[in-house]
Amino acid sequence: MKICSGLIEEETEKIWDFTFGNGPQNLPTSIMMKPEYVRDKFYNESPMEDYTLATTLLRPAPVMAFKGIMDIPGAPETDKIPRVYVKTGKDHLFEPVLQEVMLALWPPAHTFLLPDSDHSAFFSQPQELYQFLLQAASSLSP
């Protein structure tokens, strides 16, 4: 979260709506992307009908779920869990450069690239994502 917030901090208040359920003097309780940015940030390559449906299902995310996440101590067992990452080439929320930073900090066992996918690969490239998930599952099976 620190990495993400540091790289996109200047856009935070521009594109996100915050709810302060515990008062304005406290941390926000939820966050939701402003409607005018949703298409570009989440669904820029997705079919219009998927985008339309998805926007009816979007809900605010609880901020407290992320509070203190960077303070959780690392554990050696964590690195024993094989991870895969699906890199999305046309992602406007976590652009490829940011994805590379995240990958460098915690390298996965396998990385798959969807060069024409937006942030929502399940809409923009569902068949390709499905194939990668099958490959990932079979490569990680004992």
C-alpha cells in the first residue's frame, strides 16, 4: 500500500471519494472511485456491456481492512507459498511500471502477461485469463 500510495498520491483525492463514518477528524471508513474515472481506470479495454453491468455492482471498499497491513511482520512460511502474477499490459489503475515495482519487491514463481488487458482481465481478456489460470494451477500442483 505504501508503494501504491506513494506513486499515485497526487491523484488520490482527484479520483476517489472517501466516507468519514467516524467523523472528519478520523481516518476514512470507506473509499470508492468517482464514477467519471471508473471506465478509464478499471475497464478501459473491457466491452461496454461488461462495464455497464460492473458499474451497477461497484460498492465502497472498507479502508480499515488495509489499516496496518504494512506493519504485519513477515514470516518465512510466506515465501514457501508459490505465487503467480498476471500482469495486465493496458492497466490504467496499476500501470505496468507499478506492477514491475511490486513484482521486484516480492517475485512470484510465475508471471503471465496479458498485453491487451485492462485492470479487469476477467472482462477485457477472459479466455486468455482462463488459460493462464489453468497453466498456473497445473504448474503449482504437487
